[in-house]
Amino acid sequence: MSEQEKQSFFSKVRHVVTDFIYGMASHEMARQALKTRGSMEHLFILITMGDLLGVPILPPYYSLRLLPYVVPQVSTWKRRMLREKDLTDALA
Amino acid sequence: MSLAHVFREHPERRYIMFGGKGGLGKTTFSAATAYWLAKQGKRVLVFSVDPQASLSDIFQRDIFGKGAVEIMPNLYVQEIDADEHIRAYQDEIRQKIRDMYGFDKIPQEIEDYIQAASAEPAMEESAIFDQVVDIIVEGGYDYYIYDLVPLGHALYYLSMSSVYDQWIDKITKLREEMREYEQMAARIKREEELPEDQILAELQDIRYRISTSSSILTDREKTAFFFVLVP
């Protein structure tokens, strides 16, 4: 094994070990944080773009300024807000 | 005591509002004050948000919705056309959506929302309010003379800034909290760079504009409010 091959081998091992530890220890935390972030995103769209669902909101003038940034999220947001909720949701 | 006396004594009062019932001479006073100040060599902007504004009449020029028009050296007059402003604003939003996502056409759902939002009763007032914010934040004049609409309306405009302030404050806080979660996740995943949150940046800009203008309009030192009355 040349010096270079050795180095790449060790760096691979290091990657695998860090990924493994990340998966065991912190992946769940990161996932949870992103999930909370996602729920808050939908809450945020609700209080700024509520009119899209018929919930009146305060100043439509300034929401229009934010509209371009939420265009890609609008359809998933609507689906989530209008979805019927049942018991299985609690398990998810 | 003449009106000129007030301006000589208090040169720091640079934002001047004339309010009162309809037909008592708000516009006349605004125009006269602006004329006098301009003659003293000050750069003056006199503006009105009234859709039936009479600044056009008093200066005998068609200035409605044409931005700040120079009437004579140092004297600028502006009449805000809310409808035109809303139209331009909508187009700007549409263009932004097209540019950001490379759409040829705005998705129906989004277009419907843009239309509906503009039909809201608060839209016109907000648009007017925003234009006044624009004028004040932009600066460039020594004096600003605000020829208000008849009283009830005027108070409504002035109170709007505090309502907006609170609303923006709340959603900015929510957005900042969201940012914390995002940063936390990025830290755990050891991601180096997190793209800037553009919504947060917009909100902060809106908040800056509203709070700047409302702090000026409620500043005891800088702002004078004249009630025009029948003796």
C-alpha cells in the first residue's frame, strides 16, 4: 500500500466512523429539529398567507412581498392544512 | 403669532402635518407654507394621499400619480395615486415570481391570491401608508409637508404604523425562532454554510421601514401637527 492509498483508506474509515456515530447519536436530533422547523414554516405561511385558505390576515400588502418566497411550499402547505386528521396521525 | 414664526423658532421641525375637517384650508396652508419655506431656500416636498387631492388645483398643474414634480426651485409636489401604486406593486411581485422560478405564467392559485389580496379593503390604505413610508425613509428634502386627508382618516393612517409594528414584530420573532432550529440542525449535521433566510431579510427590511417612519412621525422634536380650525 502506497502512502497515498493509506491516507485515503484512513480517511474513508474516519468517514464511516463519524457517519456511524452521527447516525447513532445525533441524526434523530437533527431530524427532530428539521421537523419542528417544517411545522413552523407551515404555521408561518398560515399567519402570513391565511387568505389563501380563507383565513383573514392583517395587512395583505406586506404579505404580498413575502409571496414569491413561499410559492414552492404553497401546495404542500395547503394539503397539510386542509388534511383531515385522525388517530393514526398521532402515531406518525 | 404667524406661522413663519414657528418655523424660524424651531428649525428642527422638519415634518409638518396639516389636519382637520374637510374644506377648512389644509391644502391652502400646506401650499402656502411650502411656498414660503421654498422661498427661504429650503428644499421642500409637499405631498397628499387624498385621492381627491387639491394640490393639483392649487398649483394648477396635473401632478396626480406622477411622483415628485418640481413646481419652482426647491418646491416639489407629490400626489399619491394609490390604485396606480397597487398595480405597479402587483406587477413587481409577479415579475419576481417569474424570475425566481423561471415560470412563463404565474400559477393560477398564486395569481388568484394576488388578485384577491388587492381587493381587500385594507389594501389601498396599506399602499398609501407604504408610499408615505417610502417618501420619509428615502429622505432628500429639508422639509416634508403632509397635507392630510380629513381627520378621521388621518388618525387611522397614523395609528396603522403601531398595528403594523406589532404584527411584523410577532412574525419576525417566529421567523427568527425558525432560523434557530435550522441552525441547530445544520450544526448537528456539521454543515458549514446555511443559505440566508430571504423571508427573514424581507421582514427585517419591512420592520426597519415601518419603525423608522413611525419614530419620525411621532417625534416631538422633529414633527409638527397643525390643526386647521374655524375660529
